[in-house]
Amino acid sequence: MVEAVWRKFEEHDVHDGNIRDLGNQISSESGMKAVSAMIYLAVLSNLISGKQNGVKQGMKFIDFEPIPVGPLPAM
């Protein structure tokens, strides 16, 4: 699921404000919660832009999808 977020992030420019649309697309394609996808996209966008990834709202553990542990698959 997280790989789907990365692929969409690479394909689209999230700086034009379409994080919500991309999050919904990822949700429908992968089964990830739309909110989780939007959080991942926002964090990636902030990292690329050099912005701080601070928590501005109350986030719960359930907001995040589990990330598999182990080696990354070859691309």
C-alpha cells in the first residue's frame, strides 16, 4: 500500500494542491484509508519542499497504515 503512495507521488505534482484527490485515488486503487494516503503524501511533499513535518492536529495510531518491515522490493 505504501508503495502505491510513492508511485502516485512520483507521477503527480502534489504542490498544486491535489493531495486530497490523490489520496482518494490511492484509497480506491489500493484499499488504504484515504486519510492515511493523504498523510503520507503530505509528509513526502514536505520532505521534498524542505518543510517541517510537524503534527498540527491530534493524530491517532489508527490514522496510519502499517508499514511492512524488511527489505524493500526491487523496482
